[in-house]
Amino acid sequence: MADKPDELAGTQRAAILLMSLGEQDAANLLKQLDAREVQKLGVAMAELKEVSREQMSSVLNQEKRDDKAAEGKKSSDEFFKQQLLFVLDSARHAGLTIHSYGSQKEKNAQWYKKELAHFDLSGSREQIMAFLEKVKNSEKMISVSRWSLVHVSGTSYALNCDMGFVFVA
């Protein structure tokens, strides 16, 4: 058997995790699986002749890291959603018309993530300036880039801009 959890098959890791649970918890978990999955786990457990303390610890630590990474992804997705909603609410409160918006993942570095959103808005110059001022003074990690302000007619202007949301992991 391999020493490192990333060298183990998924069913072997699952078997080790199952063996680390108490009898009642393991039984409750097995009840939630279909017969084929239970059979695969049973075979994997039978193939595991002996599991050392180091192997058990290694698998459990890997699972904790995987859980933490999944939690970080969930919290960054929630962060981006909140930032986007803040910008949309700010535009509405400023009286701007939202013509379109969209977002895309920009960068995934080890210690931060960045997402961009593009906005096409229109309103008076004063409404647009109030909106930009609110975003700037919000103390949120939002940057405005690649923007253009076009006079449409009378007191109506169109703002096209990208806003970057930065999540520090």
C-alpha cells in the first residue's frame, strides 16, 4: 500500500476514513451508500492488510486540507456574489439603469483570487459620479478599470466599466 494519500485510490482513502470512524458512525455512513459503493468499500477494506498510524494520519490530514480548500472556494464564491450584489444595489440606489453585466474568473493565485465584472449602466452624470463615489468609499476590495463615460443625449450618459473584486485567501 502507498504511504501518501495522493498515491491511494479514492476507494482506499475512503476505506481508511471509514475504518477511522466508530462502529456506529461507520454503519450510519454505509446506510447512505448504494450496494455497489458498499461492495467497493468492502473490497478496498479487505485489500488493506495493515494500515499504519502514519498512513491513517496522512489520509486524515489530506482530508482536512481538502475540506479547507473546499471551504475556501465556497467562501470566495460567496464573497464575489456579495461584492457583485453590492455593486448592483449601489447602481440601483444611485438611480442608474443597468443594461447588462457579466463576470468572469480573472486570476487564481495561491493567496488571492480575483474576479472581474463588466457593467453597462446609464443615467445622469451626477448619478454615475455618486455611484462611483459610493463604490470607491465602500472600503471593499473593488477596483474600477477600463471604463468609458459617453454622453448619449441631453443629461443622459452611458458608463461602461470593469470592476475587479479581490478575495485574499
